[in-house]
Amino acid sequence: MQAIDNSVFLEEAITRETAAINRIIVERLKDWDQWARPVQETREMRARGEGPFPLGQKSERAETLTIERHGGKVELRIISPERPRGAFLHIHGGGWVFGSAQYQDPYFERLAANCGIACVSVEYRLAPENPYPAANDDCEAAALWLAENAARRFGCETLLIGGESAGAHLCVTTLLRLRDRHGLTPFRGAVLNAGMYDLTLTPSVRNWGTEKLILNTRDIETFVGMYAPEVSLRDQPDLSPLYADLNNMPAAQFIVGTRDPLLDDSLFMAERWRVAGNSVDLAPFPGGAHVFTAFAGQLQRDGLARIEAFICERLESQS
């Protein structure tokens, strides 16, 4: 990991376009309170496209597959090119409370076209109806299925994993579970976009305040409370992987905007990842909001290009 260019954290590094996008986000969210109604009602509103941001168009070529897990089933959503070079296990964000595997089909279409990779997204159980360890268990089951079936299902052996926000968190806990519970390290790379790795809250979360640039401190505290209601467990590695033994992890890319409340989570985890002997690509983007890669503009284009370059590099390194 190269030394960070400190200039990316300066106010003058933020372009006019990025600053304007951030103002639009704050304006759209100023009267939106997802906690003003029951969680299920908010999910239904989002599914109807009634939230502050539009949903991505569903892909006609997406297919679903139901796999078995201990005590139940997990649904996977798959978008694949004709001859994939590898398979990418995706875990969606949404604070462990919102989101769905079906909301990012345009992203999977892009990765399939530009990287030649099959995308397999996990429809894990959501909190608060299904708190920890439900989501972790579902993602573990999906990862085991892919490790066992990628060669047969997709004709490839190179596996990557990635996700955004809570999804990035679940990616890391899944990698740890595979290593520690099953003696498996099948993934050759991890794309970790704006993840949360310390549920006891890093300084950037605690000090953020009320500004709702996608997330604020209250939002994050509420999400954590729904996912991990047992406070005494929150510093355990299966919930806060920043505290885990990170030896023998795959190469990881940490994408994060400098205007993200979860900035410290990526900075801290990237350094712990590196000192444990793993390869790290730390990519802080000036002025980027939480998961800025979801908002059209030059910063989004640069962020997605960085992700695709990392994925292609990992695929080529295994060929």
C-alpha cells in the first residue's frame, strides 16, 4: 500500500461538481426520515420507487437461484456473461436493514461486460426482524456454495467478493468465517466500498453529527442497534472485524469518500489489513459521500474505473 496523498482530504481537493452533488443529496434528504415509519413500510416505499433516490432498472437476464443453508434457504441473484473469467460474490448494503440483491442490476451488467465476471448477489435476511447472526449466516452459506460450485456453474475458478457499506462489512466477516470455521481461503480479491468495520463506532462516525449526507451519526447508531441489539457483543470480530486477526486475507481494495462518516473505518481497516501481510489498494476520493459510486458524475466514473481495474488485475493475476 502506497502512502496516502494527504491533499485528497483538503477542502480544495473537492471539485465543484462533487460539492454540487453533495448539496443535492443533502437537499433531497432534509425531509426524509426513514425512521418515521415502520421499517417494513419504508422498504415497501423504496421498492415502489418512492424514496429520495431512484432504483436501478432490473435486468431481463438476471436469474435467481435458491440454495440451502443450515435451517433454511438463501436466494442468489445471478448476472453472468457467456464465458465468465471469474465469479464475484456481491453483498448489498443498506445498514443490514434495507436494500436487496435486485437493486443493483445495472452495476452487475457493467461488471459482466467490462470485467467478464459472473456476479452472484446474496439476498440475506434483514434486521431488525432477523438480527445478528442471520445476515452473517446467509452470506457464509452463499460463499460456501460459490466456492463449491463456481467451476461447475460458471466454468471458472477465480473468485472475488465485494460489497458496499454494510455489505462490505459482511464481506469481511464472511472471509473470516470461511478461514476460521472451514479452513478455506477461496477468494482472490475483495472490493470493499465504504464499509463499517467497528460497531463500537470510529471517531469519524461519533463526530459526524446531524448533517444527512446519505448517513449521519443517528442513522448509523440506529442501524447498528437493529442489527446488533446486544451491546456487549459489538466488539467481537464476527460483528466488528476491525478487531479480528486479519492474517491470510485476500488482496483488498478499500474505496471511500472523504466526506463519508465511515471514513475512519476504511482508513483503520486498510492499515490493519496491510500490517497483517495482505495486499491493499486504499482509494480515498476527495469529497465523496457515502457510497459515492452510486451518484452520476466524474467521481463516480473514477471510482467505478478503479474498482474495475482492481477486479481485472485480480483476474489476470490468476490466469
